Amino acid sequence: MGNNEITLINEKVKKESSFIEAILLEARKVVVGQRDLLERLLIGLLADGHILLEGVPGLAKTTAVKTISSTIQTRFQRIQFTPDMLPADLTGTLIYDQKNGEFTVKKGPIFANIILADEINRAPAKVQSALLEAMQERQITIGSETFRLDNPFLVLATQNPIEQEGTYPLPEAQVDRFMLKVKVDYPNKAEELKILQRMAVTSANMEVNAVISPEDLLRARSVVNEIYMDEKIEKYIVDIVTATRTPEEYNLKDIKTLIQYGASPRATIFLALASKAHAFLQGRGYVTPQDIKSIGLDVLRHRIIISYEAEAEEKTSEDLIKRIFDEIEVP
């Protein structure tokens, strides 16, 4: 691709990404700090990828998702997952109409554009598998009828750390459907003080305005698809993902026994898409290795299954990913 074409994409990106600052400005009315979290939510919106947020209660995970959703003129639905939930509570059900003796479909809350699946790991397996169909196939089956879900359709799920009371670990197949798994951490002291000053009142009501339409978002997505990715960058992504499967080929013999399963090809696809969305956020029409490094941990942390040996050595998947990024040669 020539310099002129890259310049053209750059100009397109600058024009189409102007709404990003407006969204962040609205979000900051409610959410203090958590810039990384807000950026990751935007990457999910731009790259059409579901996101899993993990953190202890009270870190504004739900608030951040609701706030970002409020800045887009879409149908938003919050679903609170509980241990007694049934698949029909999510997808909808067939209701018998006695007047005409026929069954009619009553659609469930999943029929929206942005779904906040709150505390997803408190729901039983059947509910999670119903959500899985929606996430992967973008469709819902009720009785013998299948319904397509509207575009955009995005699941932003929150979960408490697995060690907490009353949680079920999500199946690996379901976790793999999430483009990003974002760890949400405690605010720093200055942010905590700001939270206290802003929120320690009985009725903190902050109005968030919708600043973009679904059409704006879909147009931005088409620009994200056009962002230029050099062949060297593509090979760098493939090297990183392959190193999770056969680390010995990349001078990483010491971590071979620590990884039980490496990342799937979905990781390669999502790492490329998320890197393009990250470049878009920076107002750039091309991907750099820094985009991949910035987003790599969130794309890979839930896709590497560590071995018992790694657990015994108190190594996490994040430690292994950082090691891979340190070792793989940057183009």
C-alpha cells in the first residue's frame, strides 16, 4: 500500500473518530478514572467483539457499561444473572393463546443492541449456553423459530473473581467467545478522593447524553476494517499466538510445561481486529506493534489454559503472556 493510500485512511480515521472524545467526555461525568476500562469498551464497540469484565464488586464495572451504552442511541438491556435463572428468562418463550388456540412468541431481554450480562458467572450452565448461541450465531431459537438479532449486537458481561461465594466458572468455550477479558482494578488515591467528593451524596444524579447513532458506529466499524496492517505486523501477531502453543520454537522452552493449551485461531483474528480498533482510537490509519502490545494481554489472558505445574509455581496466564511478548522479536 502506497503512502497516499495510508494518508487517505488517516484522514478518514481522523474524521470518523471525532465522536470518541465526545463519548469519553460524557462517560467521565459518571465514571472517575478507569480510562483503560472505557477504552476497552470502545474497542469492543468498534471491533464488534464481546467483552468480559472481571473485578471485585463496587469498581464501577456495571456503571461504566451503562454509561457507555447511554452515549449511543441504541436499545440497552441489563440482565442480572442469578443461580435460579432459566434460559427462557433470557431468550423468551412460547405463550399459549387460548382465544385462537395458537402459541405466540414472547421475546426475552436478549433482543436488544447492547446487553449488560451482570454477574454472568452466577448463572447455571443452561443459561450460559443460551447466551453462547446469541453471542456466536447472532441468533436466538425459541421453539422451532429462529430469530436474527439486530446489528449492532454486543454482550458486555461482568463477573466477580471465581473465588467468590456462589460463582460458577464459565466454560472455556464460552470464555473464548469474548474478544477481550479486562481485569478491573481498584482506583488510585487521587481517584478515590474524587469518587468520594462526587458520589458521597444521597442522590448523585448525573445525566449522560447520547452523542452518536448506531449508523455512526457502523460507519466507524467499516473504517476500522480499512485500517492498514503491514505483513510484518500480521506475522508478528501469528508469532505471538503460535508461541502460546509451541513455545520451544521461540526460545521459550522454560514455559512449555506451564501451558496446557495455547490460544485458538480466534485469538489471532481478535488480536488483529482489536489492534485496528486501538489504532482507530489513537486517530491512526495503520497498526503499529505498540497497538498489539497494548491490547495483547486482554485478548490472550483468558485463552491460555495453564498447567498444574504453573499453578504450583504460582504462575498466571498473564505472567506467561508477558514473557512471550518480551521474547518475540518486534518488527
